[in-house]
Amino acid sequence: MKRHSSCLVLNAGSSSLKFSVLRQVAGNELQAVLGGQISGIGTLASFEAKDARRRVLAEHRWDAEQSQQRELLLAFVLDWLGTALPDDRIVAAGHRVVHGGRRFSRPERITPELLTELQALVPLAPLHQPHNLAPMRILAASHPELPQVACFDTAFHAHQPWYARSYALPRELSDEGVCSYGFHGLSYEYVSQQLAAQHPELANARVVICHLGNGSSITAVHAGRSVDTSMGFTALDGVPMGTRCGSVDPGVLLYLMNEKGMGAAEIEDLLYRRSGLLGVSGLSNDMKVLQESDSPDARRAVELFCFRCAKEVAALAGSMGGLDALVFTAGIGENSPAIRAEICERLAWLGVAVDPEANQSRAHDISAAQARVSVFVLPTNEEMMIATHTLALLAEGEDEAELVRREEYTPCWTAPIPATC
Ligand code: AMP
């Protein structure tokens, strides 16, 4: 007899499959039970699962031939979950999907028709979208009775004003979908909800959230809604990242093509995999490694990262006409007091100041006593957001709040304003 209803969350990348199980507990709360990942898919795959206290529960390895077979690897995860959680009934699977395009601004139940529409968005995110879709198809074939839900990283940004979403390109390109979508939306949504729950006084505040991890972006959130963000058409734009360049003058790409004879694949590799912290430092894409290094180039990479983050925060504050609170989240944002301090120091003119002791001691509120802008550290939890959306969508019809949320929302491209995107 299965005593718990649980949600499986899947986040599939090119060579990895992250999974977590969140259990419904009293009062419709969700509790993370375990999580893990298969890494090295396509080369030499290995599996590791950890419990909620990050203790290793199981490990497994596959040979090169088996490592190519995504069906086999996903079946292993499902079989293992059945044994590891004998009291849990998986009632749904929620998937992280990088791109919802212009059409999808809320989570969607996965059907053959939806899969076709999501497949059509592959050109917008060729490095991520196909991998996000693969486990949906496998599960639909192996467990057709299991409800599946797609949760989009772009959705939280979908109601930005048209001018925040548009590039100054000819109208036909905007109409075709060449516009700024923004990413990390599930993280921003979770952090915004947590902020609202913990600080009701900030309900109408102008907040900038810095999601700083291996992939980094920064978003302006006004009264709980995304109004502008640093990433754009792809997850390359904005601040420098582990291996991604962030914003560069598009003229650089013309130079690389015309003067250096570089082709699309080579440029893609340069911008996505050889730039960012790795490219500048020549050492590592890992912020912790750079901060512990004596190398002057490592220091330059850190300094450039902080400079660009502060510049982006200032620009996003400008998008909202001011700044009431600044929030740090994700691997670097949550764990590096030095990076937070360096970014905040550059924003002193905006009224940002941190309390050095609170900043070092992993406090939630790290603002200095006299500071005009509140500064918080808030751990993100994208898996929780996906599970929440997945179960809410299944319960929809009974869930009035969800309906209200949908009716309130008007995607920007339905508004009768020219050049919307
Ligand atoms: P994420 O992609 O959110 O998992 O974040 C990964 C990034 O967070 C990597 O660059 C890590 O080096 C960085 N990170 C994690 N812990 C720390 C830490 N204690 N100090 C500095 N950076 C850290």
C-alpha cells in the first residue's frame, strides 16, 4: 500500500538527467525526499542519488554502449525509485523546459500535440530543447498513464512590456519570434514567491534578483512580476557565466566571420563553451576555484564578473525607475559573500550597502543598518517550483487561485501594440 503521493521532477540536459522526488505532505505542502543525476550521458554514464540531507543513497555506472541509450538510463531511474521509495506513488512527472516560445506562458499538460509544438521551438534553443523533450517521449511510451507537465523557463518573463522584449530589428524578424524571452524563470518565480511570503511589505516593491550560478542572469521584478531581464533571445546574453560570454557587441561576431573565417559551429563553441569565467581566467569556469586562485587572470575574471553584474543591476533598476530590494540566489549568489560584497560595493551610489558580519554569516537579510535598499540572500528551488506547478495543474478546475492567476495574465504579444514580441 503506497502511503504518499509524490511528484517526479526531471531536468534533462545534453549529457545529464537530474531528477528529484517531492512528496505531498499535510496541508498540500511539498517535501523534497531525494534527488540525483545521471551524468556523462552519451560517453560514460554514471548515476548518483542523494537523500534530502545530501547523503549518498546509491551509485551506478554504465559502459559506453549503454551510456548512449536514454531509454535504458531513464528506466533505471524509475526502477530504482520504485525500490528506494516503496511507500511513494509517483502521481505525475514535471519537466523543466527551457523554451516555451511566444505561445506558452504557463505550465502545460504534455500531449502528443504539445510535443509537436515544443519540437517546433528547437531552433530557438537547439542546445537544450531537444534534450528537455527526450524524457517526455520516453515516459509517454513507457508509462502512458503517468500525467506529465512541461514547466517553462521563459514563462515568468512572458508578460514583460513589449519594449523590454523587443530588439530594434526589422518588424518581420520580431514577428517571427526574434525577441528577448529571458530564462531562469522558474528560479525567479520561486524566489519572488518566497520573498513575498517572508516580506509582505515588499508586495509592490521594485526588486532585482541576481541568479548567479554556472549560468547567470539578473531580473527586474516589480510587484512580483518580471519586467526586464538580462538574458534575451538565448541564454547567452547578459552577464558573463561559467563558460558563456554574456553580452558582446554583435559586431564581434561579424569580425569573427569575416576576418577570421569562423563558421557557425565554431562561433557557437567559442561563445557557449570557451568564454565567460573560463575564457577570461584561462583556468576554470568554477567561481570557487577562481576565488581560491592566486592567478591574476583568475582575479580579472572575478572582477569582470562583478563589474558586469553591478552594471546589469543598475540598468534593471533603471527599467523600474528605482530599487527597493536586491536578492542573491543560486550557487554563487547563495554561497559567496565576497562576490556579493564586491557587487554591492559598486552599487553604493544606488543606496545598496551590506553588513559585513551578516554577509559572512549566511544571514538572510544582509543589509547594512542605514541602507536604503534591502539586500537578501534567498536559496532558489526550481524543483519545488516545477513540482508545485505540476500538481497544481493536475488539480486545476478545483484550484480557484490558479484560474485567477491565468485570467489576470495577458501575454504581451496579444496586446494591440505594434512591434510586440
Ligand atoms: P549553480 O549553477 O547554481 O550550481 O552554481 C555553480 C557555481 O556556484 C559554481 O561557479 C561554483 O563555483 C559556485 N559556488 C558554489 N559554492 C561556492 C562558494 N562557496 N564560493 C564561491 N562560489 C561557489
